[in-house]
Amino acid sequence: MLMELFHEVMRAYWFAEEQLAAWEEAVKETKQWRIVWVHGKARLSHYVAPYWISWERAHWNSPVYDLVSIFRNHVRTISPLEREWFDGLAEYETELPLSAAERAFLYSHLAEPCGFVRCLERYEAVSHKERNEREHVAALLRCYMAFKNMEAVVMHLVQRDAAQPQDETAGSETPAEEDGSG
């Protein structure tokens, strides 16, 4: 069981590294990296269709920033992901389409199992005398379920993208060409 878990985590890291390398290569080739005005704390509680509210943490960043934030928050709190999340991502991309490089950057950040690894590190850091085993095992289980939920999200997105023809020019505008919405 532990060996299988180790291999799952390593596969996630390898996939994340592979996607990050693809992003890096694309950025080196195009010499462009887009920034947009992002919400800064994208949560469902901040969305009143069709508007985002509560913009106090808004700032300039990659269009991927809010997507990573919302998916990481969601996989920790609600399981499993429902179709509406993927429909929401498609709606997001009608307003702000992601380039192939930005998709690779997104997949790299989503696939990275850093939350689960940090949970394991916290478990190891507490001495056996001070450890409440039930609470730590429950925390490990929550982190593992979030890790697996995120894996399902990433695989769904990768499969969705593989099934669609890619528009290589989508999202390749420079920041000066952006309208500032995000």
C-alpha cells in the first residue's frame, strides 16, 4: 500500500514537471507571458452569476492564478467534482482563452501533490507522544482524497483538451492588448 502511494505521488510530480517543462519551452519559444487582472481569491461564495464580487485581493497575474486557486480550494472541500465545474471552466475560457503554454502551466500547478506531501511532513514532525493519531489519520485521509480529486480534475482536463483541436493562437496576446478583465 505504501509503495503504491509513493508511486502515485511520484507520477503526479513527474507529470507536473513534464507540464512545467512544456510551459517553459513554449515561453522560451514565443518570449511572451500574459498577465491579466485576476480576482485573487476565487471562491464560489464570491460568484453571483454572471459577476464576481469581493475584489479586495485582485491583482495582475497569470490567467491561471484564479483557476489554480479555485480548484485547489474546491477539491479540499467538496467531492467529487461535478460537471458544472468543467462547464464553468469552459465559460471562463470563452472570456479568457488559455494558450497551450498556459494550459501546461495550469496542469503543472494542479497536478503537483504539494498539499498531500505537506500533510505527510506535518504528521512526521509531531512526536509520537504528542500525536493524536485519529486526528492525524483523518487529516491524511482528507489530504489524500483532495490529491485523488485533483488527479481526476487534471486527467479530465487533459482528456478534454486531447479530444478538441487546439487553436495555437488563443491567448497569445500581449498584456498591452488585454482588456484588463479576468
